[in-house]
Amino acid sequence: MRRPQLRIPSWLPVDGFILALVATVGLAALLPARGTAATVADNASTGAVALLFFLYGARLSTREALAGMRSWRLHLTVLACTFVVFPLLGLAARGLVPYVLTQPLYTGLLFLCLVPSTVQSSIAFTSIARGNVAAAICAGSFSSLVGIVLTPLLAALLLGGDGGGFSARSLVSIVFQLLVPFLAGQLLRRWIGGFLTRHKKILGFVDRGSILFVVYSAFSTGMVEGIWHQVSLWQLLSLLGVEAVLLALMLTITSYGSKKAGFPRGDRIAITFAGSKKSLAAGLPMATVLFGGGAGLAVLPLMLFHQMQLMVCAVLAKRYAARAPEEAEAGAATCEVRDRPGEKVGASGR
């Protein structure tokens, strides 16, 4: 007789990368880098961030991005959701301090609201939901590109003194660790683009390995400085509740707002997924540059939100896909009636 196996439901995606991040945090808690090891880890983390953004720049096709500008209304809508609506909601959450959120957790929540949209999962969920995949690709790429400049500027404007010592030195670090490597990748794409495409799978491990190293360095610093004693279980649960409300609001705004704006079904799906999500891959390196030693607590809200958005959007994408045949039939029936203007609809209204 076989023993019953514990299986994770298909609608509940547990991202393997998130599990690796949790394991990395656990390693940093048990074996944090100290002394010389901490210095080496910090320097290596700086190099890992630069490598990440070099690869981002080398992979982003400028030609495809320019071609995607034809859907400018869709892209402006996603950018407005990512860099206007999200930050406004983040600022509104200020009223929750200190009753629901502590100041450090609120700072991390506000930083989460400034991060660009994710690319890979937005594309994946848009594809599952049978939406406009090409629009999701372009919208995510534009958001990442704009976020390299806009996220640090918004952080300087909105976080101010709470940004872990955000200063002119931080701006210089952003330029040399984020912007310069990204532009170098764009310039060298012509010669190395083919190589990156052929070794996409291997370089994916480089991406994730670099991010894990950045997380280890940031959380090690937090452990050494004892900042984790500032967070209780109740505060973590409160943070999860606030983030659930934030995600629900953004999904509602993007879904119903795009419908009211007259976007077709495929575009509405792309806007819903690209406009309501935040990029962990882009946010973690940026937080390391912006917050330095305080990046541990600053990235915690982003890590939790990332897993939450994966779980919720997976369910939502499958519901969109299930309704796709019904909506297609309804659309076809509407077109058929419009094509026969002389034929009246019966008294039943059907």
C-alpha cells in the first residue's frame, strides 16, 4: 500500500527561487559574514549587481522596444500604474505607522511601490490567460528600462532620510553600479547578443545566483547589526495583511480601469498582470545600492509581495483562460448582429 504523497496544488505555485531565497536568509541567520568575510561579501555583492544590470542591458532588444511603442496607450497605462498609482498607495499607507507597521517595514513597503514591474511572470501569466503576450513583453521591458532611472529618483524624493542614508554618494553608486553596466550591455548587445541567447539557460543561473549572493550579503549585515530583533511575528502578519490589500487594490484598478478605458480583452489582461506586479530581480539589487546595510528589512516586504503576487495571479490567469471561450463566443455573436443591421433582436433580448 502506497503512502499518500503531499503534493502542492497546481493553482498554488511555490516559486523555487523563493525557496532558495528563504534558504539564503536562513544561511545568513546561522552563518553571517563577519569581519574580512563581510568586506569580501560586500565587494562581491557590488560586482554581482553590476553584472546583473549588464546582462539586463545586453538582453533587452532596443529594436523590439521601439517597435512596441506603437501601443503607447497601453504602455503609458502600465507605467502610470507602476510609478504613479503604486507610489500613491504607498504614501497613503504612511497612516498605518506606528499602529500597524513599524517605520522600517513601512520604508520597505514604500520602496516596494517604487520598483519596476516584473517581465517574466507578467509574460507567463498573460500567456496562460490568453492575453496580448507581445504587449506584456514590451510593457515589462519599458518598465524595467524606465525603472533604472525613475526608481532611484523616486526613492530620493519620497524616502528622503528614511532611505538608509540616501545621498549624493548613493546617486554615484547608482550610476556606476546600475546605469553604466546597463548602457554597456546595450552597446555590446550587437556582438554578444547571440552568445547570450544560445546560453540563456546557463545565464539564468548566473542571474539568480547573483541575486542570492546579494541577499546573503544584505541579510548578513542585518544579522550582525541585530536589526531582526525589531520585527515580531505580529508585525510580519500585519505586513502580509497590508500587502494583500495593496495587491487587491492594484488588481482591481488595472482590471476595471483598463476595461473602462476601452482596451480590448487581450490588452486588458496584459495591463492587469504587468501593472499590478513588482520585480524582485530588479528590486533586490537596487535596494542594496540604496539602503546599504539596512537592505535586509527594506527588501522583506518585496520578497513577501513577490510570492503573494505569484500565487494570486496564477489563480487569476487560469480564471481568465477558462472564460476565454465564453468571451470569444459572446464577441462573435455581437459581431454577427452588427453585420446584420436589418435583423431585429427578439423581445427576449437574447
